[in-house]
Amino acid sequence: KQMNYSRRRGGWWWGVVVLLVICQLWSVSFCEEIVVKCDVVIAGGTTAAFAAAISSAAEGARTCLVEPTDWVGGQFSTEGLPAPDFAWHTLHEGSFVLPVWEIDRNKTNVTPNLYEILTTLKVRGHCWVSPYCFPIYEFLAGADRLIKQVQPNLKIFYNTVVHWADVKKQSAHLNGQSHIITDLYAIHRVHWDNVTCGGYDIRPSLDLKDWYTKTDSARWKKQIYRFSAPVFMDATSWGELLALSASSYLQGIDEMFDGDTSGQGPPQRYPLTSDTCGQSFTYDFVETYNVRATNEPKLNVTPPHPQLYGLQSYTWSRIWTYRRIVDANHSGEPNPGDATVQNWSSGNDYPFRYLLLSKSVTSESVRANNWVGGVDILALDEAERNALGFHYWFKNHTFDSKHNSLAQHIVLNSSYLGTCTGLSKLPYVRDTRRSVGLDNFVMKVEHISGQAKQMVGTAFPDRVALGCYDVDIHRSTGCQYLGYMTNITYPVLPYFIPFRAFTSRDTANLLVAGKTMAQSFLVNAATRLHPVEWSSGTAAGVSAAYMSRHGVGSTGEMLQHIQAVQARVEKHTPINWQIWGKTYPSS
């Protein structure tokens, strides 16, 4: 039986909640499918998705956020990396010096609601990778404050994964967009009483197929949602809606030059392909430094590549403080009571198998209605085992000032991550499926880089967001990268993100945000960081609300409204850079 709900007296989603309770008490056949009508539907799971949901709802749109886990925030939470990466670099041109890092951290250039979260932290780890390192619960507290501010316009569907998209062809639009999304189907899951840790008691590689299966299982009770809206957004970690809606996308290094949208990349040795070569991904975990010796259970998995592990040129204490989230004694050295996140390139980074399935395998899984996120389950399994192995390797390389082993004092602490496995709920992802925008637009590295005296990147007339970070690539093992991808250092300036980066050349009512933006491989390596995702997500959320509330039927038409959109976006996040008391661009 299908049920429809629309806005009534501001409590438009309460009917959904009531019906869901009934469906859990009665038979599944009574509620085969629940239809939820929204103004904006965001396929989420990322930092950008949450920022988009907040700004869309703040603009008055009935916003539905589909979250694959029980936490919002992506990198900040689910992916286990509560240490936002701001720029570190400085550019020089002759005697002129441009401190990009300082500009990026200036309050006037940061999205205000993100700045508020970061500057009101009660617990901080005094790490050296970021000006802000903190326990995930600190971020979630800030996120909860934002959610309360936009009620009742925001409904978050936790533990819900996207599964299918209904697409309707339309006569070729003015901008060549050939179809729209009419409905998005998703699978909501509720764990049975005998399942511990809120359903995060086993590794994701062992559970993911169950998440995407429509029928009840021994672990989960399922409910199908059908979301209907005039505007949809893909802000997923894995670019799922791009694939499900048959929208054009780029993946990995499937390009022959920066900005190439042909989808043809450099030849690779079998079985690798250019779309299964890209950036490595990571399963983060938290370790605590216990005062008393603790006997941990022995490692019960086999790490696939223990030869990867190493400290590089650092001491163990330097790696410990790299992403420390709790600093017990407020000192530069490790101390009992500390907690740290491990995200280490010679440790739990996993470069040996690409996370995403190839485009051809992905297309076949969509056609066969066998969608499981479009990811390689074996890659998840290997990365999980590799991360756990690194923990045991690392703890055996820790020593106090007298060179006594601290192995029994360094332990996994799952409580910080909301799991029983010791690992983050989902892996930290550096690249994903990337949209091809209107008229084949993608952001190119020339748009974000230049000489220091240039001050800022390309000042697009449709700019709606800001970004600032170096091109940072963690290579996949065994892949052949073209020289421009890895052999050149690009002088990245404070740059702008245009509205066109939020578009799809095929799907008129689809917006993208975060890592799914229309961008080249190199640009993704500079936009994938927390503050940039937050900025792009905020702007995309405002844009989505504008489309819905003003009846704009396509992203192509939105370009005719761009000044009005920019005015709305500026209410939520800056779209021009403030540098030394001046605005860039100047007009």
C-alpha cells in the first residue's frame, strides 16, 4: 500500500513517522512502500550533504536528507576524521608573498555555521594537521544545534540507502538535458533487538549487501521509501545517484588531459582500468593511551599488505599527535588519557584496490537492479583488515622516554566511532564519481591556480562557493598516472566554485555537491576537504531550495537566475574572498 504525505501546518513529515511506527507493528505487506513528498531530496552521507540539508531547510524548502548511517556529517563523523583540513601552503612570486593558509582560515572566508561549530568546541586534541581536532561527539553536538534551528523543514532518514531512481525522458532542453528524476527509492533499516552497537557490530564489508537488500534479514527490519520531489541532489560519498539516474560522470583517472570529459584515460595493466585507478581510501580508527596496561584481544584477521606499515621519517609520538582528538595534559607529547585518530599514509591508507566498481560493472548492476552502492566489497574487506593490522603494528612501535614498550597501553577505542569493530562506520573517501556539467563543464586546475600576485583563482560570473587547498593525491598502487597528474606542483590560489560545477549535462533537476561536483581529477584532489565540502554543500542547498520554491525546472534555467541565487547564497556562506581588507574579485 502506498501512502502520500504533503505539507500540513508545518508538520509535513509527522505522518511519515506515525505510519512508520504502524508499519513496524503490522505486517510489512501493509506498508510495502511509503511515498514521501519533499521540495528537495538529498542523497547524503557526506559533509556536503549535511551542509546542503541545513541551508536548503533554512531557505524554507521541505528537505529530505537520506543518510546511510545513523550519523550526519560524512568526513567529520561517519568516516571518522574530525580534523578539518585547511590550507597549509604559501605562494611566492619574486619578493611578493601570499600566505594562502592564513587567508583560508580567516573567519570572513569560512562558512559561518561551520565556524561556529569549530570555535565552540569544549574538547580539543591540539593536533598538528589542523587547527581543530576533536572527538566526533563534539561535531554531532554542533550538528544537532543546526538541525534544531531549521525544524520543521528538515527530515533526516537515518540508516537509509538509495537503491533505485525513476527517470523520465523529456524533449531535449535548451541546454541539452535529456531527462529528469521523478522518484528516488531507498531502503530504511531498523536493527533487531539482538543486534548490538546500533547495528554497527560487524565490519561494513560483511553487512553492506544486507543494507541494500529490500527484504528483512536476521539483522535488520526493512522499509521501502519512495521520495518524490522537483529537485534532487547527489551528495553521496560514492556518487550513487549519478549512476542510478544514468547521468554522465567521470571516475578515477579516466581523462587524457585536465578537463577531458571523454571518459578515456591512460591504458593500464590488466586487470586495472583508468576508472579503477584514482585515490586510495582509508578506514580510520581511534586509539587511546590508557593509564593502566590493558590486554587487548589478539588480531583476528589477516592484514593483506603488512609491508605497507611504517613511520616514514617520523617518531611514533609525532604520528600520535598528528590527529590527536583528546589532549589529556595539554602538551606536545603523548600522555595517558589521550585519544587519537589514525589516518596514516603508511598505515591504514589502502592503495591496493580501488573502492569503486568500474563503469561497466556499475552500469550492469543498475540494469540488473542489483545495486550495492557501486563499490567493491572485496576492497572494503581488505582495507578493513589492513587498518586493524596497522593498529597492532603501531602499538608495538610505541615506547616511553626510557624506551619501555607502551604496547599494552595503546588500545582501540570503538566508543568514539559508534561501532563495535574498532573502525569507522564507513571508509574515508578521497575521490568518487564526478558529474559532467552543463555543456561538458568541469572545473580545471587552471581555474584554481596561478601566480601569487593574481591573488585568487578564476572569478566565475556564476561563483557560489569558495575553496582553498593544495592538489593532494594519494595514489593507487600499480596504476599508470599521466605526468600532469603527479609530476607537477600546482600553485593553488584561494579559488571559486561556480554554479555550473553543481550541474549535470543530462539530468535537468539533479544538483551535485562535494566530491561529486563537475571537476577534473586534479581539482577533486583540492576540493575534497571538509571546509570546501561544507561551502559547496551550503551553496548547493540554497540553489536546490531556490529551484524548488521558484519553480525553476532545470539547472540550465538557473543560470538566468544566477544573481538572485548568489544573493541568497551570500546569506549563508561567502562567495567572494576577503584578503587584507579587500574583496576579491573587486566587483
